[in-house]
Amino acid sequence: VVFGVVSASTGLITEPYRGAKKEGVTGFAKGTAVGVIGVFVKPVVGLSDAFAHVMESVHDLAKDINVLEWKFRSNEKYRLPYVFGIERILVPFDQVDSISAALLKAHPIDKKIDVK
């Protein structure tokens, strides 16, 4: 913003000088027009540039804390599974059976074994 105001102020003096040096009286008129237009346009460009930098910072911050991209961990189970007995009847809790069922669930057997 400050750079835009400073540039506009110096442009009001330098542009007519450059125009007069290059093309004489018509160049002075063109340079004066460019300088006057720059007084209004350059601060607006400075504000737009400042706004763009702020939005870029907000974008980077939002990208770093984006909740949708987080990898959610699966819920950890704290209790062991219950074991069902013959005919799918729930048997009283036994820690050894529960640990065995949890291990079998975590590491399933690929082959079926025929028990005779």
C-alpha cells in the first residue's frame, strides 16, 4: 500500500518529465495524464496486492490445518470380544477364550481344516 502511494506521488512528477523529454509538449501532456491516472490506480493496486498476500497466507494456514485431509485412526477397542458357544449361545466371559477369539480375528486362518 505504501509503495503504491509513493509510486503514485513520484509518478505525478516523473511521468510528465519523461514524456516532455521524449516527445516535447505532447509527451508532457501524455505524461501528466499518466501521472494523474497513476495517483488513483497505483494505491488501488497496492491494496489489491496486500489483499492477495493476506489471502495467500490464509490459504497456506488453512491448508496446514485442514480437518478433511487428516487421516483418522480407527477406534481402539479396550475390551476383548465375547465368545459365542454351540448354537450361537453367549457363554460366560472367559479371558482365555476372548484372547483366542481376538487373535483368530486379527490373524484368520486361510485354509479350512477338516477335523475327523
